[in-house]
Amino acid sequence: MALNADALTTLANLKETLGITTSAEDSALERVINRVSKWIQSETGRKLKARNYNGNSGTHATTGVAAEDYIYFDGTTKNKGGHTIISEMGQGEFYLHQYPIQKFSGSNPNALVVELAVLSARGSTVSGGELWDTATLVEWDDYIVDYTNGVIRLLHGRFTPGQRNYRFKCTAGYQVGSAQPYVPDDLEALCLELCEQGYNDTSNLQSESIGTWSRTFNTAKEKEMVSSLLASYSRPIL
């Protein structure tokens, strides 16, 4: 068993927490970390570790997480079944599920330069089915990005209604510090807490069951620290 690239802690850190010094259970412990990391991301509705959203090209040079497709969204507003909202100032806003957005800079050269593209053509005669205009909307001229909270805000009116008619390229997720797991300390602490509980609740990790883990997670959510941290990393429903 190998540790997934998007794991929220490391094998060494979990073994230190548990006081384990041998390698006999390494594979089982890696399964624990992978399962807990997946559960935390499911509960928060976020992919927490930095990765590129660029059409599935390559892996993030720092975290090692595989790239994913661009982030597509409808210009149609949520009250009409789409993804965007209109601010009190009458401007279009889109809240990404994945954030923070990493900003490209000299100190962060592995981040992609953000790009908001507009659908210009779609159909069976179009190569790839869709043609994207990447030049019309320019950051700071036409839209601004809230990098910390993952929000795109148009500067001049609303998003144009439509189906999957906007595409966003970016690097999003955490890239903290200079070593794995590259996530905030409290998030790793949550992962370690749940891993320790899962380890202690399962007497034989080789025969762990989904039922055992469901019980562990349901019990864990009753703890104030766990529920509070999950809430702090979750996007409020707009």
C-alpha cells in the first residue's frame, strides 16, 4: 500500500503520534491515512492539497498531486440552476469549491497564472467539442480574484447566462511550509486525531471494515474539536 499524494499527514508523523517504531504495520497505517484524508475532504467538500486545474496535465511540482481538469461553471445564477450569484453591487461572483488559489510569483513559481476563459463555440464540428476564448477577460481589467477565499468577481456586470460557458485555470489548495504534508497544522492535527482513533478502534487493521470506520467517523464528529475544524474548512452554502 502506498500513501496517496493528497494525504493530509505522513506515515512518519502518524507513527510518532502512535509511538510505533517498527515498520511491520506501515502498509496498514498508510491505509488509515488514505481513508481518513479522503473522509475529511468529503466532509469539507474540498480537495485540500495544492494541485493544478489545467486539463489534467502533469503533477504539482511541490505537492506531487496529479493535475485535474479545468474548473468549469455556468454563468447562469444559482436561483436559476446555475453556479454564479449577483452581488449587492450588481456584479457577478463565482465561489470555487477548491481554495485557496495559489498566486504565481517569484516565490511561488509552481503556481499557474490564473486564466478565465469564455466559451466561444460548441458543437460536433468543433475540435474537442468546445472552443475557448482566453483573451477577452483579463485579470484586474475585467475581473478580480480573491485568492484566499477562492472567489472570482467580475468588475463590469454579471456573468453571461449559459451552460458550462466559463472555464478557469488555476492552482488551488494548500501548499504550506517546505515539507509534506503541505497543509495547515490544525488540519494535519485533525487527520492525526482521526487516524489515531481509527487505529485504536480497529483491533485488526488487516480486516478493517467499512462499518468499523463509519462508526469511528460518526463518533469523531461528536467531538467539538473535530466538528469545529471540519466547519472551519467547509464553504458555507450561499
